[in-house]
Amino acid sequence: MRVGVVTFPGSLDDVDARRAVTLTGGEAVSLWHASDSLQGVDAVILPGGFSYGDYLRCGAIARFSPVMAEVIKAAHAGLPVLGICNGFQVLCEAHLLPGALIRSDRRTFYCKDQDLRVESTDTVWSNAFTPGQQINIIIKHGEGNYQADAETVKMLEDENRVVFRYINGNPNGSLHDIAGITNERGNVVGLMPHPEHNVDPVTAPTRDGIGFFESLARYLGALASRTQGGTA
């Protein structure tokens, strides 16, 4: 699987994301924010960091980068897209996901190993987990407080579009302890925790982040099988 990782000015975790793709058996492809090509990748990751310094709103300027026009178009056509931390913020600003991320209620940058519960496995990025599974993924953010109007939150809950939820403590004040959500189709997922940091035991206490990349591989494998079967 060829996974494109976008680098914006201020991206911090693009190298980590590419390394995670490689460690889990994929081919990492660097995508520059000013490019208008996705280079034929099978999926895209928008990594964590501080795109454009977060000088306006987190992700608000990155959303207008040339590469995002292609990401938005491809996502609507079904391309798998994962937004991590700042990438989640970019997805919300691009209206690929509803709601917004605001300043955490702790009013400070917060970094820790965070327990999560897998709420939905009906997405490209979570199908290798089991419903209710508890995983531990690193978080590090200052503006991870997910907010949306009551109607939107009800829609996310009713349609099983909350993918991950904080447990054993809410680190930022997110409504309903929401740590990650998906679009209606299930190909676009945004989350604040950093699965790319939980693939190597040298750098993290768990390897729970591998499940995200295994999920993508399963999806792409099934997609390839259906495509080959349809053309046989």
C-alpha cells in the first residue's frame, strides 16, 4: 500500500507517520503542501504539528493549501484519509468532518499515554480492532477539545460515527469524551491521539497504533480482491 503523508509548514510528525507506514509494511510517499498531485497514493495521512503556526485557527490556513483541494476531491470519491491531531483540525476546517477543535480545558499543552475505547470498527482505519477494545495511544496537544452543536453530536452518536473515546479521564474537555470521529462513508477519520508513535516498543509502551495501519491494509486488500473479481 502506498500511503501519502502531507507536509505543511509547521508539520512535526510527518517523519514519524512515514516511518510508521514503513514499519507496518507500506510504502510512504511524501506529499508537499504546495503540490496539486497525490501521486496516485492509496491513502493519505495528514500528520500532527502546528501547520502555519496555528496563527489563525488550528488547520484554518492549511485547509487552503493546494494539496488539500486534491485531498478533498479524492476523499469525496472514497480515498482513505487519516487526520492525526493537527490533521484532525485540518479535516474539520476542510468540512470533511463536522465540528471543531478548540483550546483544551486544561489551558496548557498536555502529553501522556492515554487510554481509549474503540467505539466503531466500521471504518477504513479501525476495522482491525474489536468493538469496545481498550487501547493506549500517546496524546500531545493543547487544542484537542472537540466541540459541535447538540444536533451534530447526536448525529455522530446515533450513526456510530464516534470511532474512539477517551476513558479513564478526559484530557481536554471534549464533548462526550470524543477522541476521534469519521465521516458518513467511513473512509475519513480524524483523531487527536497519535497512533504513529505507538508502533515501535522502543518509543512507546504499547504497539496499539499498528491496528490503524492493519485496518488500512485489510481494507485495501479487500478492495483489490473485489476489483479483481469484478474484472475477471
